[in-house]
Amino acid sequence: MAAELKIDFVSDVSCPWCAIGLASLEQAIERLGDEVSVQIHFQPFELNPQMPAEGRDTVQYLVEKYGRTPEQVRHSSEAIRARGKEVGFVFGARERVYNTFDAHRLLHWAGLEGRQRALKHALLAAYFTDGKDVSAHDVLVELASQVGLDAQQAREVLSSGTYTAEVREREQFYQKLGIDSVPAIIINEAHLLQGGQPVEVFEQALRQIAGTGE
């Protein structure tokens, strides 16, 4: 009988290591095959909660936030791009950082509709690969439609502020647990894995938690 794993993947749409971590985790899950039955729930975390609607220049923002030089930021971006390539995620040109709160509201709704994982993938690709503004409602509605969600309902969710309280509650819940960096992967509400780990690291951890052995 397959071991059941409930995975809460705490992350932000604007976190490159979350994109890498998700791709790596999913490949690890594939390696376990029928040994495990996995449910992934995407939980909200905002790296840049005060980001204005128009966003900010990516390099300038990272220079200010982390106290780095533009050259250091570019070097880090190259390293991230290389790690993404290892797990099949493509990082393209990304000129601006955007507010992601509405994206998290839409993800919450997508979870209720059974399309959360598909929308998460679409959001990460739109932001990191295509450089789209994932705070723009038109972009979010388009992405929702692409993954099989009703476009009109998506627009109503975004324009009405629906699920604001629910997303805030989830954010505060994980902050109170001490989660201050992402991705944070919580398995069966008891085991914490952090960061964009290699596939082998995730695979070994999942095997240990599931008790499947080698």
C-alpha cells in the first residue's frame, strides 16, 4: 500500500528557488512512483509584501534589499539560471519584480477548484520564463483560463478582493511557525525541508519519511 504524503509547499511566485525547488521535488516524487501517494498544497508567502503595483526594476531592487552590487546580482542570476537548467526550468529575461498578493488569492481559489498545481506552474513560467506582470489582472485571468479555470470567475475573484482574509491567515500561520524563507516544504505537518535542494536530497528525505527504504 502506498505511503500517504501531504506536502504543504510554502512559497512565493516571485521566488526563483521556489521554482527550482518545486521542479526538483516533483522529479523526486516521480522517482518514488507507486510507493507514495502525494497531495501538494501550495501555501502563500510574500517575499516583497510592500511592492507597489507598478513593480520595481529587478536589479535595483535586489541591490537595495540584499546590499549587493549589480555585478553580484547578475552573477547570482546566472547561478540560478544554471540550477534551473539542471531540473528543466527555464529562466528568461525578467526586468521587474511585482506584487504577488493577488496571484496568491487566485491560487487559493484554484485550490478549491482542483487546479492549484497547474496554476502554480503557469504563474512561475509566466513570471520567470516570460517576464510577465503577475500582478496584472488581465495576465492572471489569462493564466487561469489556460489551465482550465473559468475566466469570468477568475476576474470576479480578483476584482472583488475575495480570499484576502484566507490568504492573510495562511501567511500569518506559517510566519508564526517560524517560516521566514522559502521554499519551505512541510511533509505530513511534521517534517520540514527547505530550499531548492537537488532531486536526490528530496528523494532520500521522502523515502525516509514514507518509510519506503531504498
